[in-house]
Amino acid sequence: MVGIGASNLRERSETLITVENLTVEFPGPRGATVQAVSDVSFDVQAGETLGIVGESGCGKSTTAKAIIQMPEPTSGVVTYRDSDLTTLDKAELRRMRTDLQMIFQDPISALNPRRSVWDIIREGPEIWGTEDVWTEQRLVQLIESVGIDPQYRDRKPFQFSGGQCQRIGIARALALDPEVLICDEPVSALDVSVQAQILNLLDDLQTEHDLTMLFISHDLAVVRNVSDRVMVMYLGRIAEIGDADSIFDNPVHPYTTALLSAVPGSGVRDDGSLSGELPSPLDPPSGCRFHTRCSDATEVCATTVPEFTKFGADHWAACHHPQGTPVTLRDL
Amino acid sequence: MALLEVRDLAVTFSTANGPVYAVSDVSFSVERGAAIGIVGESGSGKSVTVKSLMNLLPSSAKIDGTATYDGLDVFNLEPSRRKHFYGVDVAMVFQNPMTSLNPVKRIGEQLTEGMRFHRKLSRGDATARAVELLDLVRIPDPAKRLRQYPHELSGGMRQRVVIAMALANDPALLIADEPTTALDVTVQRDILDLLDGLRRDLDMALVLITHDLGVVRDRTDDIVVMYGGRVMEGAPTEDLFANTVHPYTHALRSSIPNMSMPRGTRLSPIPGSPPDLAIAPTSCPFAPRCTHVTDACRTALPATKTLDSGASGHTYACVNPQLGEV
């Protein structure tokens, strides 16, 4: 959907996180409202990696941050296990956030420059009183497992490269035994040779620590590499969501096709559908928010918000003029 | 004769902790109207190389070697010639358009400044030319844009304005340093296509600097691959991909995920970290990270050799070249 609906959601019993009708708005200039995320519903199963892609300003980071209530969403329900995170009080939320950890785009600014690597990683277990579980020996093992030589544990972040700082940030997150790791553009600031190191590391750690991941990136090749499922966002709404192979091999939404064709060497033909500028989230277009840049748009696109339609076993798109045939239950 | 000929360029910065050997033994040439790509990671010396040509390095930089532009010695220009060299013969576009533009001046004022200074155009003529330029870089409603400030434009539009500024005095050579790195993929393609089209239409040579081999693959005639301040491999673009020789180029290519890889494909990262440029280069800078390293790699600098097979002009600096698939 650059639209609405929740038909893409799976049975609650199968999912770890279920996000329903999530809306995040910020106050804009002169009384206006920035509609960052509008009525978005999706879910994540345990052990799964959900890739979130889209251009800057599409709401991908805001969506992920709204799950951990940073900031609190304007409306909507975020169910993690059995609790609605939007209704938790401060103390409950603090406790819950140890389960949902995050790593960031700029690995250097994500670390306190005045503290040693050892202090940075040990702080979490200290606060939560898990030092008996996270003994010195285990923390050393953790530091080693992310590829940092423990003999440098007393060094400070500026003495490490960007790639090494990202490894330290990952260790800091893992020291809280999280169940979910939210990766917000974790390799965008890294050199290509280091990017592959971090992607392989995340893959290893996901298996080792049984992690569920939300992986946000503007780099489609990276998302293709790591994701089981993919969610394509446009201007605060979901355009297409489902199995990664299904979406990358047979994109249905014109926006997904346009995005794929922009990747150098993707082999996807550029049909020139992505014309014009990204509209402002202060005043998003009516109907399907993509209609102003879509070459297939008709009158209905400007008036009616499209709902999710099913295009495969796990493939949903919200478009009035999809480049594929919807399936009915009988087809499956 | 090539439009730009760089020979044995070396740039050393003197710092409080001793010299930093940012660029060493770099040679390449750019033909009139041609496009070359300089590819490398951070610290490879790609930006320092072009900044030395543009006279943009701090005074702590010591430049050796020669650079000849159309018969002129770029590093020893007459002051009167230099005044009308940068921004006229050679222009440059940078990574972040917001820092290239003055946030408190209108687009029109910034766009006409260079023309009025170099060509002594009147305000009216310069404004007319500015409208033409914005039209050339496909900015809709150019007259309105001239009255706007940079913050009123999107990132892609700002980079178009910066490109228009660079084109103002019809340069024969445009240097673009990571012009699309700060932009979304969709905008990236538009800007790259724009640069490619302008180069052909205006018969202007282009030096495109990037960390992304994919960006230069379809848009350049030649590619120079740099690492640790040195040229690892240089070749006509097609030949570089068809007959990759240098282990670093191989490693760079295989470490990048691409859309045709099935999900979960294990990537082949380059182990280790980039080289410390404070150590004087006496051996191959890639040797500590190279999977094909030999004893000879660690004891002497590899000589630059020419590949016998494939297209002419394919050079590499490696004692243990790996031809074909690795």
C-alpha cells in the first residue's frame, strides 16, 4: 500500500512483533504537521530479518524507532510478545528496551568518546545487575566474537576505525541479551571492504544469538543480501511487503520497480516512472501518495487510498494499477 | 596530446606526528571529452589527487610530480593565468551540495558570481545565462529558482545547481568528487545521467571520483583504481571488468553485494583495515590484506606493468597478478 490496510498481517501467535495502524506525526513549521508515518501495519516473526527500504524521508527510521517508543507514536499499537509497548509505563519500557536493541548509522558518534570500550560494553550489564551472567570472561569472549582484540579494551572510540566502532556498538547491544536488533543503516557510513565484514558478522551473530532483525537501508543490494522479508516504504506508507525473493524478482508496485531500476547494474529496465521530486510529508498527496510521480497513475489514484492486495503466498502490494495479477485464496 | 596529463604525483602532508604519505607515484591522463573514473575507499588518495590539481590543499601539503593541462604546468601557473584557470578551464563539483552553496545567498547571486568575475558579464547577461544553465541541468522553472535560497531546494536540486555553477564558464574539464554519495539511489541515477549527457553535449572531459565501482561502470571510458595513495590498476572500463588483474580490484568487486546474488550469500570481505599512511611506502600497501601475497610484495614496491592480453593501456602494480576469475 502506498495505502492502508492490515490484510498483510499474520496470525498473532506466529509473530514476535506486530505493528498495527502505526502513525507518527511531528509538529512542523507554522502549525503544520509532518506526517512521517501514516497508518502502517506489519509484523515480524522470531528469527526473521525484515529489510526496510525507501528513499530518505520515507519514514523507515521513524517506523523502527517508533517500535521502541523513541519517540512514542502518535497512534497505533505495537505488540511485542504479549504486551502493547505503547501502553507501558516508563519503568516497564526501560526494562523492555533491553530486549529491543539498536545499532546506528554513524558508529563513532553512537559511542561515548570519553569512555573506554570496556566501560561502554559493560555499562548495560552493570545497570541491569547481570554482571553475574556477564562475567569478565564472557564479556571478553563477546568482544572477541565481534572481531575486536580484547587487549585494546581500554582504548577509547577515537582510537578505532569506523568499522571497528560499529563492531563495538554491536557488542554493546548484545551485552543486554536482546531478542531484536534494529539496524539503522549500519553499513552506510562504512567503506565497501569493511561493509562486507560487518554484514557477515551480523549474519553470524544472528544465528549465534537467535536474533530477530529489522534492517533499515537505502542500499537495495545490501537489503537483498540480508533480508528474509522486505518492506518498501514511500512517504510514510508501505508500498509493498512480503518475501524478499518474491518482491525483488517480481516487483508489483511501480515504486518498487522504479527503485530497483535505479540500482546500478540491477538489470531492471528503467521505465522512467520515477519523475519529479519527492513531495513534502507536510502535505502528502491525496489518495495513493505515489501518484504524483507514477507514470501509471489515473484519476482513482488521486482520490482513493489503495489497500493491500495479495500477489503471492507472502507478497502484498497497495496499488490501483499493479504490474502483476492478484491472487485469490483459491489460487494458493 | 591528452587534455590533462598527471605524472608521478606525490602529495605528502606534514603533521605534528610526522609526514603522511597521502598520494604516491600517481600517473594518469584524461583525453579531451573523455570520462575517467577514479575508484577507491576512504584514504585511498582519490580526493587528495584531484584537490592537488585544483589548488585546494592546505599549505601543509607538499606536492611533487607534474600535471599538464593543455600544455600548461598546473602546479606553476602564472598568477594572472591562475586567476582565470580554476572555475574556467577546470571546474569541480563536490560531494555535499549544501556545503558547496552559501546558505544565506540566493541561487541567482551564487550562480552569476563566477560569470561576472571571469567574463565581466553584465548583471542582465549573467542572469540570462544563469537561466540557460538551470535549464541545461533540467531544473524546472529556472527564473523562480534564481530567487530562492539553497534550503528551499531538495538535495538533488542543489546538486544540479552546483553542477550548473561549475558549467558557467564552459570548462573543458569537470571534476566530480563523489557527486552522488549524499543522494538517494533514484536521484543518484538522474545526476549521473545528467553528467554523462552534459559531457557528451558540451564535449567536456569528466573525472568522476567514487567509492562505488557500479557508479563508474557504465559511464566512463577509463578507470583508475587507487588504494593506500597509489594506483593499483588502470584500464579502459570494459577491460578492467573483463580482465581484472589486481587482487585489490578483485577483492573490491567480490566484497560488494549485488542484486543478482541470492539472499544470504556469504560476502567475501577484505580482511583487516586500511593502511597507515604515516608509514613511508616501501612495499605494496595492499600486501597486509592480500590473499595472494608473496614475500616480494612485502619487501619492495611493485613496478607498474602493462597487461599483454586484452585492450591496450591496461596497467597494474602487482608482483602476483591474478588474471581471470579468482
